[in-house]
Amino acid sequence: MLTSVDPDVLRVLGDPLRLEIVTLLARETLCTTHLVEETGARQTNLSNHMKVLREAGIVETEPCGRFTYYKLKPEVLAGLSERFAELAASARAAVENKRACP
């Protein structure tokens, strides 16, 4: 059975800055300062995007002294990937299916 792709996760990842953040976090755990340096975003803007990513369950925080580190939750992206793979498999299987017009 096909599972649907979570539209909220897609919306969250659809933002270019958030997608850049996720790409950076796929390589290593980074603190807010690192993310500001890497993305060129203002700290307040970055903090707002990190809140959205946290609330969507895509990243988690790790306090370290006065810094907050962020790390990606790979299982969320793996689940999204699996759902897209299911959609692709269904599309391949349905290539000959065509509903007749009334």
C-alpha cells in the first residue's frame, strides 16, 4: 500500500535556506554560529528557520555550554525517501494504466 508524502515536511524542505541548512547538517553537526557563517543568513532569520526544522522533527538540538548544536535526524529523510521510492515504483507499474474518458 502506498503511503502519502507528508506535505508539511515538503513545505519545510521547499524553502531554499532550510534545504541548504539540511544539506550542511547532512555533512556534520553544526552550531548556530557555524550555520550563520556557512549560509550568510542573519542570526534571527536562521533561528526562525531552525525552529521550523525542529518543529517538523527534521533536526534536533544538542546543548554544549553556551552554544546550541544542531544535527539532522536521518530517519526522517530516510522515511521521506522511502515514500518517494514507493511513488516511483507505483508510477512504473502504472505506466500502461489509462482511465478512459467518459
